[in-house]
Amino acid sequence: MKVRDVMIRGGLTLKESNTFYEASQLFINNQVEVIPILDEKEILISLLTKNDIIDNYMKGTKPDINIKYLSHSKKNIIDEDSKIDNYVNDKESYMAVKNAQGKFVGIFSVNNMLRKGITNESEKINELKKKLNCTYECSQGRLNCTELDAVIESSFDGIYITDGKANTLKINKSYEKITGLQRKDMINRNMYELEKEGYISKSATLMVLKNRKTNTIEQEFSTGKKVLVSSNPIFDDKGNISMVVTNVRDITELYELQEELAKNMKLTEKYYSEIEAMRIQYLNLSDIIAKDKTMLDLLEVAKRVANVDTTVLILGETGVGKEEIAKFIYQNSMRRSKNFIKINCGAIPQNLIESELFGYVKGAFTGANKEGKMGLFEVADGGTVFLDEIGELPLDIQVKLLNVLQEGEVERVGSVKPIKIDVRVLAATNRNLEDMTKDKSFRADLYYRLNVVPLIVPPLRERREDIIPLIQHFLSQLNKKYNFDKTFTIEAVNTLYNYNWPGNVRELKNIVERVIVMSSSDKIFENDLPIKNLANIIKKNSTSDDICNLKEAVGKVEANLISKAFDSAGNVRDAAKMLGIDASTFVRKRKRYLEQDVL
């Protein structure tokens, strides 16, 4: 007779990708002893037992680890065409059965084989006697085996043995320790009574006596302990159940871990929902595209700051979107119905900047309007002024700006009469104003007056979760603008995602527009991208056919890198960071190459 003739067909299965938590749930929710593990092609590779689950739990295995990393057995896998004689004396109670293609088809159980009368039970018991070297007797509900008693008593698992009528015969000390119950209160008592009196929540032994097969259940005791119990029937020569042996494992801590995991999952969902709500709430009020948590946290702070009239200094590299943050603050402020005046301090000629900002009276200077002119601060009265590139403001104008911030008034050029105004000032720069105060190129009192609430906009390389949404946003805009239907390939998107973006969002937008306009097909490939990084510069400078002095060649590459980094970053600190050197080293080397007229 072959294995396929007596095996239990089909059953629960697990994949290698399933987690320890999922496997545990499957064992807890189903009365099974073993579950086969399949690979991605449905090939049977190993067998996971309830003891594997418990052992891994005791080792502190994390709930989210894949079961392919757990310790489990591969030896108890047999072929369906094997003869059952090969497994009569096998120590494995359960074996997974595979077909000729290696796929799982069922479970082979020695106990199941015994129930069907396929082997001689008395021969099996005699063989067991030899192995244990002891005399096995079961008479009038009593066990007599010194060595077997010692084995049972020393077991780490709790063991509970009843006869075929559910009368308690033996309990070991581990059972007492795990459950908190005393054996003196349970020996010789029937499981029906113990269940009825509430010692246990439900009895696996009674289930075995009813359905004549192994049962695994969760059990709770009057002491509050929760355990996983597995009850197995032992049959006599006539096929009647002579005893039921129950193994007990404490899973109280497993339940606590499960509850903690469930709480953490709920918290994760809660946090995700909050972040998504923040994103929707904030982004509906501005043109900002943000998905990265770093950027969403910044927007949350900006939203709080928007509700008060305090001065805000927005810092960050060139192209990160400082102006968008300023607009976001304005749109969420009480002044959103009033003017928003943007002033680029670096774009106005120095000889005109005072009159542009503060205005002038008639006849103030040659060429002036005969009626005089209102300055931008007066135009913005009641609203918001955004001073972009504040670091470019000349020192003499800084004095007047300080007066606006402190006194809330301006003086037109050629006038001695101050004009009261009510404006909120937002300022932005990619320069280090603190360093500028040290070299006297920026007034310290103005810096401290501006730096009431500093907001640092992170560079695009530090908020990579925003890159793909920004690409999609710019792509959608440009497709609509030019009536295109162009898309990026996965390779192209991946290249854009991994690029360092020294020019930040501005550079990203320019590159997306360039490739959309220049590409000849509707698919934009990786080769279409005009991205050049520092590695390209080194390669370009080091592939010359001419042989020259090594020191000179290295100097040329270094000078080129310093020049490119400074042009991209716009300031010493960020340029040095791009090259992975100290700012002082960058300044020293750049100065030397400038003196050598190499840069």
C-alpha cells in the first residue's frame, strides 16, 4: 500500500513570503499540527509545525519576519508513491506528501494510519518498549513506568494525560507552572467536571474523544493564563481510544505581543491617515507638491506660523521652493485677501532699490516723477511683503528695512516725514546670513529681527519622496500646455529619482520641460535625459589622449569640480557638502585656483 492511499488530501499551506505573525494566526485559528510551506512556484519545500512556531516565539522572533528565515524541517517530506512500510517506525508524527512534480498533495500521519488498522498496533507498542527500555502497562487507569515518568516530569511542555473516558491520569510539574493549577485538584477527576466547574474554558481531550483525531485549540484557565494545547489520541489493538495525551505551551506572552502588534498597526494607520489629511489640507491651498514627510512637517509648522503676524525667514538652497512656502504662509494667513508683493532684492539695481522699496517725493532727484511715487511697502499696506534674496540687500537699505520692522513706518526718498504702514514681512535667502553678520556684510540687528521664526526648506535630495510626484505634476502641466501625450519610461524615472539635484526643484522642472520639448517620440527614455553629474566631469577630464604632468591633471580636475559645484550650489557651504570636504578647505582651494586664473 502506498502513502497516497492513506494520506489526508489537501490542507492549509503557507508561502515563503508569509510572515511569522501570519503563520501564528493560521495555527491559532485552525486545529492543525503542521502546515506545509510552498515556494513561489507552488513547490513543497518544507514543513512548519506548531512547535516551530512556539520555539521561534520563545527565541523572540519578530512578527514581521518572513517564515523562510524561521527554523523548520525539510526531512519530513515524502513522495506519494512511497510505500507506507517505510514509515511505520518513523519518529515523525506528520509528514508532508508531494507528487512527482514536487507539489504538495496531502499530509501523512502515522496515527491516521493506525486508526485505519493498516499496521499492527501491538507490534508498534512492543517496538516502543524496546526503545524506552521500560515496561508499559495501562491497567485500571494507572500508569507504571519509572523511566517514562521521569521523561514526562522533566518535559519543558506541560503534559496532561487522561484515559479513554476523560479521567485524569497524570499531570507534570510544567503543566502546573504554565497553568497555575495544582495537580492534586485535578488527578482522578473527569474532564467533563473540570470544564463545567470552570477550571478550563474548553477541553481538547473531550474533542478528541468525540471526533477521534488530534485537536489543537486555545485554552484559558481560571487563573487567567492562556495556552495552546494539542491533544492526541492513543488507540488500543481494537481501535478504541485508550488514552489522550495533551501538550501545553504558554502563549500568554504571544497574545500580549499580538495585541501590541495590533495596536501598533492601528497607530500606523492613524498616523498615515493624519499625514494624508495634512497633505490634502495643505496642498489644496497652494501649488506645492509634497508627499515626503519632511516636507509635510515643514508645511505643518508653516501653517501654524501663518496664523500670526510674526516675521518669517525662509532658508534653503537655490531652487528648493522658498517662494512657494512664502505663498503658502500668505494664503493661510489673515491677510490673504490683501496684497502679496514679491520683491527680488538681487534683481533691482542698487541705485534704484531705495526708491522702489520706499518711494520718493516729487523733485527728490533728477528724472523722478513730478508727482512722486509710492514705494512697494506702501503698496503692500495691510498685506504681505516677500523679500526674496534678502542677503543681496545693500547695508544702507538694511537700516531702513530695520526701521520698517521695528517702527512700522517708511520714509520716502527726499522726505523727512515718516508714513505709517501695516505689513507683514517674509524674507528668503540661500545665503548664510549668520556668517555674513560676522564679516559685516549683513547687519546683525536686522538678522536677529528677521530670524524670529526660521523655516529651513530641505533640498530635493533630502526629500526624495517628492521627486516622482513633482515629475508627474510637471509632466501633466506640460502635456496640457503643448497638447502632448508623453510619458517617462521606468528607467528614466529611476535615473531622475537617483540624481542628486544640485539645482533642486527648479532644475527638475527645467529638465522635464527640456526633454518633453526635445524628445521626438511619446516615450522619454533614459538616454534622452540631459543629466550630468560629477562622475561625468571626472570622466571627461580624465580621458584625454595627451599625457601630461599628473599633478597638473589632478589640479585641473579639482578646479573644474570646485567651479561646477559652486555654480550649482550658489554658496560655499553647500558646494563643499556636494564635494564631501570642509567649507574652509573649499574656500582655500577655490581662492588658490582663482589666483592662478584657473577658474
